[in-house]
Amino acid sequence: MKDEACIFCKIAGGEIPSATLYEDEDFRVILDLGPASKGHALILPKEHYADLCALDDKIASKALGLAARIGAAMKKSLDCDGFNLVQNNGRAAGQTVFHFHIHVIPRYEGGPDIVSWTPGNASGEELAQLAETIKTAL
Ligand code: AMP
Ligand code: ZN
């Protein structure tokens, strides 16, 4: 299914031009217009899924394999030293386009820095309780 109002449906379907580095029957991979680092790419399924929880299992597993392939290609072609996969679900998590996508962000020694979290503290008991809470919803 496509969503008429979704910009990533239009980009993935080729209706809106993009810097495409990979395409197959299920995906298009493009360069992000606002890159976090040189070569920042977005993996877009051609069908519309709002986020990870809406994705079907076949597309989900293909997407992860594709992310590994794109990351490996970046290491060879861009001489980056590593890469991050970032995948935001929900506004609170930073999602701004509500069509599932995976960011593949090349990382270079010396930057640019990408914001990460400051590790907090949690007791073993807290962690055990939290694990039980989440388990109840699986
Ligand atoms: P997220 O915040 O995870 O939803 O990521 C959305 C990403 O899409 C951002 O990194 C934007 O820079 C990028 N983006 C938005 N519109 C376009 C576009 N037309 N072409 C390429 N990237 C885009
Ligand atoms: Zn869409």
C-alpha cells in the first residue's frame, strides 16, 4: 500500500527524484538531504509502513541485510571507519517522516560527532523489575 500524502512513498516510487544509490523491487536507498555525515543514506521500503511496528517480517529481515550491505559499501567506497544504523519510531523518538526508514550514517575518525546518551545508573533489582514489566506485553 502507498500513502498518497507521504513524501517517502513518492521518493521510493521514483515520483520525486532523489540521489539513489540502490534500488530493487522492495527498496530504494537514497542520500539524506540533511546529512549527519558525508554519505548519510536512508533505506526506504517501496510500500508504506508507518514505523517498525507496522513492518512485515519479510521486509524487516531484508532491510537489516540491506543495511549491512550499504554499510559495507560505505566502508569500501567512502573510507569511513564505521557506521551507525538509526531507526526512529514515534515523534518522541525523533521520527519526523512517518514512513519506516533506516538511517545508515557513515562515521569518520575525528568527527563529525553524533549526539549520543549519557549512561545513567540502574540497580539489578530495577532492571529485573523493568524486564518483568516489558515481558508482560510481549
Ligand atoms: P526521521 O527524523 O528519522 O524521521 O528522519 C527523516 C530524515 O529524512 C531526516 O534525516 C531528513 O533530513 C530526511 N529527509 C526529509 N525529506 C527528505 C527528502 N525529500 N529527501 C531526502 N531526505 C529527506
Ligand atoms: Zn509512505
